[in-house]
Amino acid sequence: MADFMRHDRQTAPEDSKPLLENSVKDFGMIPNLHAVMAEAPGLLEGYQHLHALFLHTSFSAEEQTVVWQSINVEHGCHYCVPAHTAIAKQMGVDDAITDALRDETELPTARLEALRDFTLSVVRQRGEVSDDAVQAFLDAGYTRRQLLEVVLGVSQKVMSNYVNHLAETPVDAPFQKFAWQHNG
């Protein structure tokens, strides 16, 4: 793998410095993912913007977690699964949901399971989802807006998951207690 620098506020390219300030403001630190992304200011800015947009979707905290973690687990992201476990705890998401996502076991409700199924269909089929998968998602009570919001979540997670694979981003100390390894 390529050797990627983890930037701080002194070493980052000029255009990334205010973005790293945003990271400190939002997380109380510069997450290693952001430190790596800082090498490409447009990537870090895009990632931060997509993250903010996804937080303001029509999905609840539980549903956001299902979208994020379904993708993280599917992509086998050693960094994002623990990070989003911590984020889910911070958002007040029930551990039963997080555990089911991490362990790829049944979620507590059929509605959340339908969301995971649809999200995985989007990822696995690269957006070419069958009419039956779309209808199952809608039948579970989700909307066409939410169908498109899943695409927003996938876009965000592709950025982070792929960077973490390329850079072998070390898991930050606060997330290490949630370490995860893909079973598949």
C-alpha cells in the first residue's frame, strides 16, 4: 500500500487547514480519516459536506446507523465500523442495532431489515437495483426521497471506506475499544 501522511493543522495543505479546524470543532480531535483525506482538500471538503447532508436526511439516528454500518460492513472497513459504533453510541442508538449490523445478524425490526437489504442492494448492484427491491423498500414504509437518501449515504461511505482501504488508516484511540474484523 502507498504510505499516506496523516496531516495536522501545521502540515496540511493550506486549503485543508480550515477543514481540519472543522474536524476539531465537530469531534474534539482530527480523526485519522480526516488527517489522511487532508492531502486532497477537495476530498476532505466533499466528505465533510456529504456527512453533514446525510445527518440532515429524513432518516432517524437508527436508520442513519443502519445505512452507514451496512455499507461499512459490506466494504469490510476496519476503520469505519468502530468509528460508527462510537458515533451510534453518541447518537443514542440501541446497542442491539449496532451489534446486529456489526455481526450481520437479524435487526430488531422488519423495517430496519428492509433498509439494510435495500442499502446492500444499492451497493452490491452498483445502483442497478431490481424493481422488486425498490418495491420491498417502499412497502416497508420508506419513501422515494429516502431511496435517494440511501444513495447519498453510499456516496459518503464510498469515500471513507475506499480511503481507509488505500491508506490502511489506523483506528483512532477513542474508537479502538470497538475494534472490528470482517468475518466474511
